[in-house]
Amino acid sequence: MTHEPPPPSAAELEASPELWAAFELVEKAGLLDGVTLEMWKHIPEDFCRDHELDNGRLIRRQSGNRGHQLASRRLANAIEGAARKTMRDGVHPCLTVSQDLDTRLWEVPRATVRRPDVLVYRCLEPDEDLWAKDVLLTVEIVSKTSQATDTGRDDPEIGFESKMTQYARSGIKHYWIVRLKPDDSAIESIEEWRVGEHHGRYTLVAVWESGLSRDAVLTDGPFPVAISWTDLAF
């Protein structure tokens, strides 16, 4: 009887990052627990783009459909316009707005790296890693398939934490939840959450609903942002 060789251990991969170059080993790494940030740095970018690191465990990200992608782009464009204005006004010296960018939340006790749909962060040097301390705002576009991961109820017994919990715990003060209409044809609502008196936890401060709210977003945090529903139409 023949047996398949066991996948490499986390320790073996960490000791020899070159192993990540082999596609077969990268695929097996999807089963690994205990992946470190050093190991994550050596995983090919094509693989990282479809995965996140959740407390040391590689997990596959949900692929966004057409509505998700359009909503992400419209939001990023609108937020970027507001960010540029706040820089011109001298409120912030330099801000960057990106989509789907590796954001290191923490390294210990178990490394966690998330990729928000849209995020605003302080400008970095070209070779500098992005950490939660530099992030002003994260935005997640929630679908039926991603709702549990993005905003679901935490379950300490199985060690599950939603992205919402993790963003708050990592110190990101502003978080928006964007919900699409059932047919994904447009944005239905946007919720604004902020870290409140209880550090490490978000508090809901505003909800804008299509057809009910005049504005799609009107807020002063993390800087003044005014977005119309027309700005977000697709």
C-alpha cells in the first residue's frame, strides 16, 4: 500500500521559504494551520490574492460578482474624491484609497491578514507593509455568502471571529458595511460603525438606505465624506 506524503509542516515551510515557489506545496498550504507573517510574505501573489490569513489559518476569500465589483469601484472613487479634498484642506498630509489590499491586523499570538473591499490609510513608503495602525477606514460589501465572515456572530467555542470584530480589535476606528439589493443591481444600504466607549467594539452611528435617505453617505469621520446615490449608481 502506498501513502501520499504528508504536507510540509509550518515549521518546515518557515525554515525554507523557497518551498512556497512550488505550486503543489502552495495548494497544500491551504490546509495548514500556524502560518506566520514571514511565511505569508513568501507565498506567490496570485495565491494571496484569493486568500486571507485568519489567526494563522489560510482561508479562501469569496469571489465578488459583478455587482460587488461595481459597488467597490464606485465607493473607492467617491471616497478618494473626499480624501483628496481633505488633503487639500490640510487635515491629513497624505492618504491613499485602495481596494483588496493586504492589511496586517496582528502578528501574535497568531498572524491575521485581511483584504478589505475598500480601505483608506496613511501613505506608506513603497516597500512598507500596511498595518491596521495606519488604516483610517475599512469597507466591506456584504453578500449572502460573505455575511457570516464579515459581520456574523462570534463563536469562541470554535475560535471564530468575524472581520468586524477583528477590525475593531486591531484598532481600526471606522468601518462601513455595504449591502446590495437582492439582485445585486445596486447598493441598498450603507451602515457606519465606529469604535465607541468600549475600545475594541464597534457602535452603529448611522444607516443610509436607498429610496429613504437623501444621501448615500454623509459623515465627518474619519474625514468629511458626502456621497450621493447617483455617485454610486451602476
